[in-house]
Amino acid sequence: MPFYSYRCPQGHDQELLRPREVVSVPCPCGEDGIRQAVNRLAVIGKAVIPRDQRSYRQTFSEYNEALAEVADSYARVNDSRPPEDHVQQPDYFGLATKQAVDKGVPIRGA
């Protein structure tokens, strides 16, 4: 919806956000203001970042918190099993590093 300038015969100007069909508006002086020009557009909504441009980076603290939750889950499972049936927790950092290197992402120390 655009902002329009409205001017009455007395010379008073108003800038209002109105639909295209509105060609006159009442002025505070009692006259009708006539639409003059489109000044600018008001864009209403939200921006959506395309999926291929999104950043999926997480902070180190978020990664550590998630890793601690997974480690706790593995510990609870292993507590109820004999040592020979313990489930090994995967090396998530190693797996993520390998996937990043395979995709061509430069990783320090890899």
C-alpha cells in the first residue's frame, strides 16, 4: 500500500497510507484533500532467507549443551546394561569435521 500526498485547496498537505482507490481525504480544515503523488511504498511482511543461503552455524555453547544431553542419554542406556553390551557414543565432532572437509569447507587443524 503506497503513501500518498493529499493537498486541500487551502494548501494543507497530508501524507497518508491509503489504498489506490482513495483519491480524496478530509482535511482538518474542513476541505477535501486531493491525492497528489505516490511518495514511497510501505512494505509490510517478513523476509524469508532462501534455504540455500541460510546459515546453520551454531555457537560452541549450543553444541556443547546438545553433546552433553546426548552423552547423558548414552550413560543412562549403558547403566542398565552389562559392560559387554554397552553402546559406544559416536564421535560427532569427528563426523561433522569429515563431512565439512568432504564438502570443501576449510577446517583448521583437519
